[in-house]
Amino acid sequence: MSRGAPAGLGRAVVVGPTAWGTTLALLLARNGVHTTLSCRTEDEAALLARDGENRRRLPGSPFPEGLIVASGAAGFRRADLICLAIPSSTMRENLARIAPDVTAGAIVLSATKGIEPGSGLRMCELIQEALPGRPVAALSGPNLSREVAAGLPGTTVIASASAGVAASVSRAFHSTSFRVYSSRDVVGVELGGALKNVIAIASGIVDALGYGDNAKGAILTRGLAEITRLGVAAGAEPSTFYGLAGVGDLVASSYSPLARNRRLGELLGRGLAAAQALATLAETAEGVVTTPAALVLARRYRVEMPIAAGLSEILAGSSSPAEVVRSLMERESGPEVPSALAARVSPGGAR
């Protein structure tokens, strides 16, 4: 599938040997981009290099030629593209670590679907703080790592305030099995990717409780309403949430047995406390830290997010899943689409 390096993006560094980070490194290397997969320690890098694949996170996907595994500052100062695929809770720390080695002209791409706990900042906002003046972009969509790495047909969206930056990064990842779209709505793409994790956990809870497909359809639909409500209040375009970073990612994450947040929800629905569920999962589930961060934003923008609020109670252990569902069902009825939001999303509505 290699087609030679895209113009202007001949070298890339992917920070984070997570399943998703490894997958993105594979995509770039397969496309002819000279790619370094950056690890935190020399031992980790040596293990991956020796195995020729990431056996712990992404077994069965061998590294192609052109993919180098390294640690420290290797590759950063020559990179045209820096891709960050790390937990949102460590983004600030990692940015501080790599900042001295990121050149002024390098494009910095966030592939992390989360919101910083406490501050409520999006990943691109953190990047702009730590690396001022660098071109910034975000990647999001229905992207289950194992399917993408295996070459199954997939799609994603690259968002940047600069159409040129979005186009350059899109060309670097685009292939016959991975179709890439571009967007100027960074806020919408980031919030869609982050907030769907909250609803995916709730979807897993619904599945574990055996509440059926009607309830599952309702949690996704009302969850999308919450995501859109908050996103629009934060300045996103409503249409973004009906695209790949919204509905597309929400559906994939809420139904797939490969989706970590949905699997966590199933464990919670079976009665495990949050700490027990996370220990059993043994993987990062971004929705756990995104849920309280989403509520920080909800208070800031004065919007209601009852599903996120209910999930927060479950994660804190103050309410059981069944109690939260009962509370949601007992909420006062109202119009499905509030008039203010309806005006924004209708074809002739105000922008």
C-alpha cells in the first residue's frame, strides 16, 4: 500500500506506543513516511524493536520498513509531523518533556480523545499553550485500532484552523483502506471524540443491565444531544456532531466489543466499583477522566448533561447504575430538541 511520502511530510514522530499510537505509526510508515514510534524508556523501545511489533497492545501487526522505535529526543528535531497518542491525563507532562525538541515548523497532531481533568482544556488548547506558534491539528473518528491496523476499511477526520495543515496531514494518513476527511472545526472534532467516551461507558452499562435495544437507542440519541448541546455552546459547528467525529465515533464505540469505554461500562453494569472495573480492564478508558471534565465545561457554559452527571455518580460510587437509570427516566418531559438548538441545526437556522 506504500505510495511514497506525501509532499512536505517526509518524517514523523508518533509519541506513545499505545494501541492507537502504534496503529498511526503503522499507517504513516506504510504510506512511505519515515516514522519514529517514541517510547518513554529505552527498555520499552528495545522490547518493541526486538519483537518487531507491539505484542502487548497490538499483537499481529508487524512493523513495516521505515518504522523506527526509539526513546528520548530521537527523531523530533527532523520531524515534519509530531503525532500525540497518549492519555489525556499525561498530555501536559509529555508536552513539557518534548517541547525543547519540537521545531518551529513541525505540525503537532493530537490523536488523543479526551479533556484535561480539572481545567476542562481540549488537547489542542494544551498543545497551543506548550508549543506556541506551531501548526496544530486534531484527528478523530470511528477508529478501532485493531481494525485499522489490520487494513479493514476505515475513515477519520483531521481538523485544523488551517486548511493547508489539515490537507497535508490528511495526505500523510490517507490510503486505499483508510479514507481521511478534513475539517476546520477543531472544537467540534475534539469534543465529539472526547465526549463520546462518556456515552460509550453508559452504553456498556445499558447492555450489562439487559435493558434492550430501545434503551440503547435512547442512550445514544440523548447522549448525542448532550454532546451537541455542550459542543455548540463551546463554539463548535452543530453539523460536526452528525459526522465521523460525532455519530460515527459514538456508534462504533458504543457497540464494538473492542471499545474500551464500552467494556468498562459493562463491568460497571455488572456491579463492579470503578476501581475494580479499571483494574479488570487493565487499559486506559478516557471516559473516566472525561466525565468530570465534561461537567466542568457544562457548568462553564451553563448546559445540562444529565447522562454525564449520572455516570459521574456511578464512577464516584454514590449511586448504582439502576438508580441512575431510574433518575433519568423520572426527569420531567420536554421538547426533544430545545428551540435555541433547533435554530442552530436547521437548514435555515441562525449560525
